Amino acid sequence: MSTPLSDRDLITQVLQGNQQSFAVLVERYRNMVFTVAYRLVNNREDAEELAQSAFVKAYRSLADYRGDAKFSTWLYTIVSSLGLSFLRKKRVDTLSMSHEKVQVVAESAGGGFSANTIEIKSRVEMVQKAIGMLGPDDAQVLTLFYKGEQTLDEIGRIMGIDPNTAKVKLHRARTRLKKLIETKFTEELIHL
């Protein structure tokens, strides 16, 4: 069994003319890109279109990728900027993002629907609903850190803030999320 190629190796292959290597990158990051797009536009069709546009832009701009940050960070930045442009064009109030619902795929350990799997899915859905009720900045920093697995430095770069500010924002977002879950989801917490 061979070890999967790193993002950097795949990018090098794409730049040398091997377009199939880009397909591997698309497969690797398609869920993340779609999730970010969906969080921004709150519409499945628009999110799919936005995700496709992001991959097209990433492919065309791949020669500009310097490798200062992880490829996923660079890709996240592309999706975010395209999403914000999309929202501006549609004149959608960005405050509507606080009411978004994010679809989360919770993979079951054995493929079956055990009580444990259902409980995990319920918790994930509850947390995602709560994140959707937070402000856009809180939702973004939590998504970047937990779903996108970005470091505080990378979050700072994406959001255009200092890493220490990102740390403070993450702490405050966690606190607000915890308070929101405790106040709005008490019934669900009792049943979990």
C-alpha cells in the first residue's frame, strides 16, 4: 500500500502538466469547500456552484500558490472571497448567516444505526444548529478551528487578524456557543 502524496507533491505534479493530480486535491477537499460555501450562501445549489468556481479558480491560480500556508488554508481563502463576492452580487444581508443550517455528515463506525451513532449525530446536529445561531465571525472562527483544522496563525491570515486576536475570538466564540447551547438546547441536552 503506497502512502498518499502530500498536497505539495500533488501541486508540483499539476504544475508539471498532470491534471489528474488536481482531481486528487479536489477529492481531498471537496467536503470542506462545500461546507464553507454552504455556510456562506445557505443554499445547496449556490454552494455547489460556488464550490465548483472555487476549484476552477484554485486550478487557474495554482502557480500563484506560494506554500506559506497549508493548501487547505489557501483554498479556504478562495472559497471565502468568492462567497463574499457572491453575497454582494445577490445583495444578501450577511446577517442572515446567523440563521444558517449546516448539513453535517456523521460517519457511523460500523455503517449501522446504533444508539451511539444516533446520539453522536444528534449532538453534532445540535452543535451545528447552535453555531448557525451565532454571529458570522464566531461561526467562522469555530468552523475554521474545528472543521477546517486550521491553526491560530492560519485563522489569523484567513480572517485578516493577528493570531492572538484569533485566539481571543476563538475563546469568546466557544464561551458564547456553550452559553447558547445551555440556554436554547436544554431539552436536547437532557435527552442526550
